[in-house]
Amino acid sequence: MREMKAAELMTPDPIIVERGTPISDVAREFREHDIGMVPVVESHADRRLLGVITDRDVAVRCVAAGHEPHHCSVDQHMTRDVRAVRAGDDVATVMAVMKSAQVRRVPVLDAKDRVIGIIAQADLAVEAVEEQAVSKLDVADTVARISEPAHPEKKSVH
């Protein structure tokens, strides 16, 4: 296996939003760019990570709670407790963070805590396996751990 760093695996220069951005604007970014998570920063100039806003945050914390997306800001509904990786972290570290935090996407930061990229589980499944940086079994284990229910006693009804 070759050693691969987060910087090689990430999608660089991701869409970011400032904390005061209206939820409706974020939803348009999700649709326009076919994404489900956007890092939240204090300003576009400094790019320091404050949290993330996900499509689930919008659906559950805003819309399902009866809030008006045009009048709510990202700051009110974002996930603040975010795990991130550094550009120089290896793929094993990226997978460990994704497993422990049970997240499908993880922001990549530079040495000054600025957002420089995003790594999605699909990046592991395609890029890291193709580059022989991880095995298919390691990726399968990561995806399985990410997908474990947070509350196994709650059963979903479809």
C-alpha cells in the first residue's frame, strides 16, 4: 500500500458559507453544486472553520422544526462540534476520524485552521482504493462504521 495524504484525496477549494448566510441560500448551494455539506466560516477571507451545515441540518433543525429558511441563518442551525483532518494526515487517520465521528464527509484544514478541502466517503471508495492507499475491506469497514445507527433502539419506518 502506498501512503496517501489527505491533500491528495480531498476535493480542493470547497464551497464555504459565512455564519450569517440564510438557510435558503445554503439550500440553493446544495442543489446547484450537488453537495450535502458546506463548511461554515467566520469570513471568506480567513476561512477558519466554525462548523458545518448539512442537508440534514436544514431538513431537521430548520424546516421540520417549523422555522422559515429565508429568515434563519446558518449560525442558528449548523453543527458546531466538527471533526476535521489536516492536509498532511494519512488516509488511515481520515478513515479513523470518519468512523469515530460517524460522518460521510470531513473538512480538510491547513496549519492555520483554514478550510482547504473536503473528503467524502466516495473519495475513499474510488480514489484511495484506485491509488492502492487502502484496501477495499478497509473502506467497507469505514462505510459500515459510519452507517451504524446512532440510536439503534430507534427503528426507522419506511
